[in-house]
Amino acid sequence: MEYRLAPRHPLPQPVDDGYDTLVRVVDDAAAWGVDPAAVAVMGESAGGMIAALMALRARKDGPALRAQVLSYPTTDWTGTMTEYPSVAENADNPTLTLSRLRASRGLSTPPALDPRSVSPLAFENLADLPPALVVTAALDPVADHGRRYAERLREDGTDARLRCYPRPPTASSAPPAWCRPPGRRAARSSPSSAGSCARVPGRPEPADGHTRNAPRAAFPQLGGRS
């Protein structure tokens, strides 16, 4: 789905767009060909943040969700947004420099907004949420946003799996050549696998596979296409 963009439409307007779309699709599930009992949310980057906030809102107001897939999400829009090791380590990332990250915060969070309200990491209670698959990239400045959110979900009793790709600068830009472990040749007819650079303690790694296959591997109960 498309959502309104900052600075003309700052947060939380994009989140409202996502949630309103979710409600409409579920309310009219038959027309959309959707099984309302097997609905999941998925988003990349800012969309990952939106998907996480949609799941948090749906916990209270519905609809029920089966899973959430958050690909390199930005989960902290507060003043500590840039105070993570991955931000310092990847400050010169050409796809998301430190200056661009700071600019995005300034454009997306108006002065009247409490940034904690749009920061999934700032929520005190992350229990009773749908199972989560969090995908990160080790060279992404916000990798620790996703890692820490997966840890927080687990701490509060929500099933969460973390999948970290070691080489791409962002999870969405993970072509097979970057995802493939060094020394392994890609199979012609199968997706490349990736080593994991981090995981939530106590959880096994999801099945190997490129990012686009990860949701189905992590949540086989959903069936169908991911």
C-alpha cells in the first residue's frame, strides 16, 4: 500500500493510513479475497515501523493478526534514535547517512508530537502481540533498532525471530550475491542462503532463504503466498 509522506504528512499520518487500510481490507475480506483469520502485516524501513505500530494498535482495537514481518524497521524516533552502536558503526553508509537519518527525524516528527507514540521501542508493554519476524542488515545504521525490538518482544513474552544479513547495507537491497555466505556458489534454481549475524537468545534461526522467503518459513501457518 502507499501512504502519505513527510514532511507534508508527518507522523502519525502514515500510520493512520496503514491501519485504516488494514481495517478496510479485513472488513471487506470477501471482496479482496482475503482470509480474515490469516492476516499479517509487513513493512520495510519506515514501513516496518508502520507495520509494528499497526500491530500495536490492532492489539487493542482489532483486527486480530497472525503475524508481523518487520524488515529493517526504524523503531525509535525519540532523541535516542541515533544512539545505537549500529548507527555509529555505519554512519557513512551511502544508503542512509547519519545526516539523512537525523533529517528524516526532523521532517517526520513535528514539535507537537510525542515521538514515543510512534516509536515501537518506547512502548512499555509489548506483550500479546502477533509473532514477529524481524529482518535486519548488519551494515544498516538502524540494524540495532530491529535487533533491540526483537529482544524487547521476547522479554515481554511475544514470539520474535531475528534474521540478520551480514553484508547488504539494507535488508531490502540484499541480492543473492550479498546474501550468499563466502565461498558458496548460488544454486541455479534455489534462493541463496545467508549466515545470521545476530539472533534473539533462546530462539532457533529461521530456515535459510532470501528475505522474500523468510515470512513463509517463519510462519508456515499462514500458507499461501508471502
